[in-house]
Amino acid sequence: MKRGLKIVLLLLALWSESCRDDTTIVYVCKSRGAKKYHLKEHCRGLSNCTYTVVKMTLSEAESQGKTRCKWEK
């Protein structure tokens, strides 16, 4: 890969990471086995949650090891 293209890709990756808003509110099923966070309160990925759905910040969810729901990608 050419050096110039590598630099552009690196800058693009850094820019997209800096645009993240870690204060974004997400929704998580309070179940012990829950592994995902959801951007929408009524996401179809939460339809199987038989526990309480809680709100938290994106950074809190990620610090708990949660990843984004596949329905919202």
C-alpha cells in the first residue's frame, strides 16, 4: 500500500474515533448474559429481554464489555 494512502486511512480512522460522543444514551438489558447495547429504546434486539432495560452512557456500556447491536449497524 502506498504511504500516502496509509496516512489518509490513519487520519480517517482517528477523525471518526474523535467524532464519537461517549455521552450518548444507550439501552441495555439488565440480564447477566446481555452482551449488546442498543441505540433505540424499542430496538428489535431488545425484544427478547425478559429483565429490566436500563439507560446508560455509551462509555459505561463499552466499559462493561457491551458491543453495538447487530440490528443497528
